[in-house]
Amino acid sequence: MSSVFAVDLGGTKTAVALVDAAGRVAERRKLPAQHTLDTSVAQIAGELRGRDVLGAGVIVPGIYNERTGSAWAPNLWGWDEVPLRERLSAAIQVPVTIDSDRAGYVLGEQWLGAARGFQDIVFVAVGTGIGVGVISEGRIVRGARGIAGSAGWMAVDPRWREEYAQAGSWEWEAAGPAVARRAGMESGEAVAAAARAGDARVLEALRLTAEYLAMGVANLISIFDPEMVVLGGGLMNAADLLLEPLRAGVPRWAQPVAAAHTRITLTALGDDAGLLGAARLALLAAAVKF
């Protein structure tokens, strides 16, 4: 018995895997997301049935309060906090460790990805929204209520828009939907294709999005003084169009010494960052216990 069960709960799918202590994935499956707490718990319990593992690691897309064991994941279970730790602990027969998906991303990348061996890391996930995982001096930064890393709410424009109240200023201006909105297109994929074809309007939309991304990354560098910023999420599928403008824009906004010493790079794990981070959570908990 040297493996753990990893669960990455998402708004559209749940990824599960059996992972050993070296990070090797023995089994993996993608399952449909469940949108009530009871069905989510039953799904995880069903996948674990009969398995001999050290423990289970679970990450959730939202806020997980380690002190209370409650989770807030509106894309899954609505706007109320739910007693996730209590329900999972009662339903499965192995120790369970839970955290936010932001924590999972940065932990996975530190364990097996681009940030292997680093102790001060910021992971920026840019997709439909923006979430940030932070490891500072080797410890995950969670905050008093598990909300740390909700960086989509950073203010990057003093001209207030009503939309900022729903998504946050940085997220509204820099996440995937912002690019499509500026370009007048339906999807990020269409935007990327048009930009690669040389469409001037779309290239300008990407330029402005990259500038907003640079502002937010610069703020994070100035606050946390990381060794590395790792960029992931769906929007980074257009990294060939965004990464260099983002890197070029950061020094204009960031604390200069911190900016000069921070490496900005892409995820090495892609979609597996969260799943491997969930496994790492379970392995670390098992090491402490056993």
C-alpha cells in the first residue's frame, strides 16, 4: 500500500487517479461533474471502494476553509458553504485531505513540474476565471478563511464597472472571456486562430489583455517576491501570442528588484497540475501520520 487516490473536482468534469509516492499515475479516469454534495461524495466513495490506499486528496474549485472543513464551490454546489470534510470522512474509509484547486495547482507544479525544488512560487491559472496558488517559504498560503489566492478580484483599473462586482477587476479584464469580448468573437480558440492569421483587431485585443495580465502578475511579484511565477489555464493555450508581451510588461509595473529575479514560465504539467497536487496533499498527510 504505497499509493493515494487523487480527485480534482471541476465544474464540468471530475478527474480521478491512483498515484504512487513518486508521482506515477497508475490509473486515471474523467467522470461527469456532480452538482449536489451528496452525489459528489457518492461518486468519490464509489471510485474508492475496494482500493487499498494511504489516503485521498481532493481539490475543489472555490474556497476550502481548513479550520471548519467547509467548502464554497458555486460552480458545483451552489452559493452555500457545504460540510465537505464531514461528509467525505463519513463516507470513505481512508484519511482524506482537502484543499482549493489553487493550492493543488501550485503544489503539483512544485512537486513534479516547472517549479520543482523552489520554495517561493506563484501559480496563475487563467481560463474562464483567474485563480492563484501561492507557496511562500515552502508553505501554502491559504489565509484566514481559505480565500487567499482569489486574485481575480485585484483592482487593475480605477474606473469602476458594475461587472467587477461579479467577477473582480483583474478577472473581467484579463481572463479568457475578456479576450473574446474585446475581439468580438465567441471563443478563445477563434481569437487565437484570427490572431495567428494577422487580424489587426484581434491582435490589439490580445495586446491589451496581455497588458492587464502583466499588471496582475507584477502585483503578485511585488507582494510575494517569488522565485518563479508559473502560468497555466486554458488561456495559456495561446501562450505563443501572450507570454512574451506579458513578460515584457511586468517590469513596468513590478517592484524592480523582485521583477528582475523572478522567472515567469509556463506550466510543465498542464491539466495534470491539480490532480498531482491533490495526490501530493494526500501523500504529505500520510507522511505526517505514519
